[in-house]
Amino acid sequence: MSKIGFYTDIYGYEYKKTKDLSEGGQGKVVLTNVPDKALKLVKYVSEEHEKNYKKTIQNLQCLPLPKDIKITRPISLLTPTPSHMGYVMLLLGDMVPIFEFWVSNAPLEQSIPPSLSKLSKIEGKEKFARELAYYIQTGASKRRLLTLYKTAILLHRLHSNGFYYGDLSHQNVFVSESLLSDLEFDHTWLIDTDNIGLIGSNQHSLYSPYFGAPEIINQKSFCSPESDCFSFAILAFWMLMMGHPFEDGDKDIDSYNWDSDTSPESEQELIPWIDDENDDSNRWEAGLPRETFLNDSLRQLFQKTFSIKGGLINPSERPKMALWVHELLKAHDTTLVCQCGMSFPKDLVNCPFCPSKVAPHFVLNTYCSKQQLWEYHSLPIADNELSVPMRVFAPYTMANLDTPVLKISIIDDKISLSLIQDNRDIKLEYLSPNESRRSLTSHEITFTKDQKISLYSSPLKFSKNKYEYVIEISLEEHLCK
């Protein structure tokens, strides 16, 4: 009999539980005393259950998932006991579920910053002020948009390789724990991979409470990329806007009857989402105002996913993950960060919660044939330097989007640009004083803070992409006090 808190795998290695990480309907994930190893624990039901579970995990180990995708895979099965079974998986030790971002986790003693002091004194707004303070403390929308983008690209890669994830929720997306207070991002992983399956295999119809697609809740269909897209949209809306898209204060998505046929009468019986353009019967104003904190493109993605005449009852109408990747990145890169820590779309210009101005940052605009393709507002400048990612210089790529390409440094009143490393996908050039093109590979450009400078990004000869991009770089300081 195994000791309490100790677990042994089929190869005889022993693991001691050190921390519970997440728990759902399919079991729980715990951290162990072995560096970067975690356990998925499932309740033991019967020998038949054990046999089927063992087969599921062995099949999962054999799936041809992309080798470099950040998804935890079973390393070895645990030796089953009368109370549990499960498997060992790789998980970096400083990771936590993105449920830590949920404002419901705001402690009762959460400190209220000066920017929210007036709000906290309004009767009935004390709880919202405390939750909003936690929202800001954990990176506000800038951090959440980046984490959601990282999650979206993992799902996109799964779907494009012929797989669905199957049970997406705030308990099985993990981020580095330091990210909760640091705007510099690192790791985002999908864990709890028991329900991954091949598209069309009709293996699973499981979901986590509050995150299920209607066809899965009603057991009318099996998990699919389309059900993943619905669950992801719930995750994104809830995480960004501090509220569930189908709540009305008393109910949630899992308490509704989603049955419908094609008749208008039955569609009228379906509960609309809280911002449905054609039905305001479930309008709910809790959380952040969507008109203020969501750009038009993201609002349209949510409409297409959740509306009764869109993806709510017609899975094929739901936006694919590739669209979410693009729009979440676009929203992130055009989100400004206030000195109070709040972040918001650039169109607002000023923080809606305090009189402070946007912190100093660089703005890069990418053009092709004079048409703007991308706009990038950097994070506030720290230590007088920052790096700019690949997506600014090659907007159409889906690979290496976060790879740092250019370093921008501020020395006294001068700004310098230099390549971080040679890149095989693009080359960067600038105009010398005599108007000739020069490669940035072996040179450093220096200019003054009030100057605007242009770089020229073009693919290498073997690339299929023949576009050349012009990137204008400027420092935005005038918005600050």
C-alpha cells in the first residue's frame, strides 16, 4: 500500500505531492517533489475503467502531435491503487492555471490604488473596485491578451494538424507564475491532455462547467475544433471582461436548455448572450464595459461565436482559431499601458480610471505599398531598452511571431537600433545619409528622440513571400506628464 501523498509509476519511481494545482470533473493535477514533474490523478472506479484509461493514455502517447508544441504529454502511467490512477507529465515548476487571473481570486484585503479610491467609496461598488485592483495587479488587459493569444496559437496548431483539444477551461491552461505580476511573458502551456483526439474520431463529449459548447452540453455531438472555439471564446471573454458571456446574475450557460430546431419559435427560446446584437433580453452590464475595452474586431468575433443567428447553434459559423490569433495579437499590440497599471485600447488615448497619461513607449507602423498592415505599441520602456518581435517585420507569418528581431536602446538623448540576431526569414535595411540602402546586420542606427526613422523589411531570396514592408519607428513621450 502506498503512503498517503506518495505515488509510484509503473517503472518504480516515487513522487511526493507538494501542491494541488487544478481540479476538474476528470480529476486533478498536482505538483511533485521531482523538478518539473506533475501528476494527473483520476479516481479509480473499476478494473474495466482502469483498462480503458490505460488504453486512452497509451494512445495519447502515440499521437503524432507537433514535437515543439507546448502541451504536456504523459511520460509514464502511475501504478493504480484502489483510490486512484493517472500519469506523470512534464510541467515547469513555477506554473499556475490562468484561473489565477480571475478577479474572483481577489483577496478581501486587496489594496486599492489611488486611481480607484473614488470608485471604492461608491455604495455597491466596493467589490468591483477590489476586483478591478486585482485585474490591474495581474497585468490588466495587456497581459491577458498576450496569454490568450498564446493559448489560441496552441489550439490553432492542434486543429491544423488534425486534432481537437476537447476540454478547454481556465483550469487547464497554465502560465508561468511570475507572469501574474510581470508584463514580460514567457510560457503558456495546455495541460490535462486526456481528451485530445483526432478530428472526426467521435471519441469524447466532455466539457468543464461554464465552458461547454451547446452541442456538447446537450450530448448531440462530440468534441471538435468548433467546440474548442466556443470554449475558447468563453475563456477569452470571461478573462478580459470580468464576467461570463451568458450570465444574467443568477444563471449560467450550463443551466440552460440549448435544444433548438430551425424554427423561429424554438430559436426565441434560446438564451441570448449578454451582448447579442439582435436580442437584449439578457443584457448584463457587470464587469468592464465592452464598448470601451474591446476593439471592434474582437467584439465581432464574440458576436459571430455567441449570437443565436451565428455560432451558438451553428458550429460552422464560429470563427476559427487563426482569426483569434491575429485579432488578439492586433489588440495586444495596440493596447496602451497607463502609469497606474491599467491598460486599454489606443483609441481611448487616456486612462478611463485615472488622470495619469500613457507611459513612454515606442510605436512601430508597418506598411506595404502605403497600406498600413500592423501597428505596434511597445510596453513601457524599462532599463532604457526593449526588443521588437518578428510579427512587426513580417505581418503575414504565422511562425516565429514572438521571436525578438530588433533591439531599441535609449542612451542619453539618442536612440539606437540594432539586430538581436541574424534571421533567416527576413533582412532589414535602412537609408544611409546618401540615400543608399544599407543592411542593418553589421551596423547600428542612431537618431534623436524627436526623429522618426524607417526600416525596410524584405524576405530572403528563397522565401515565397515577395512583399517589402516599410516600418516607421517613433518614440511616444508627448502623451506623458
